[in-house]
Amino acid sequence: MTDEETDDEPTVPIVCEDCGTTSRVPLSELRESIDTHNDHRHDGEEIAQVDPVLADALADAVADDLGLLDAE
């Protein structure tokens, strides 16, 4: 990926409450960044994650798009 492509790519916030850290990483590097952090800092335990507020909002938007939240 070129630097120009990386500059245009959306970033995703990740948080680690155990470490008290937050960062933003390009979407294409999200899984690798979380896995690397958790492997190095938490012996592979899944502690760092996508910001829960964003993850919940995204899940709600997807459910709404799929009509899963519509009352029958």
C-alpha cells in the first residue's frame, strides 16, 4: 500500500483499558495491530479491542440496514 493510499484510508480507534491506551490505526491494519498488542502485552488474551462505543454504533447501523431492528 502506498503512503497516499494509507492517507486516504479510514482509521479505527482501538482501546486497551488494562494499559490505559488508545490509538487509531488504518482499517487495513486493524486486526494485525490488535493481535500484536494483545500478543505482546497480554499473552494473547483479547484485551485491546475496537473502541466499544464505535463497535456498538456499527453493530446497530448494520442491524438497522438489515432490518433486524424493525418491529413486526
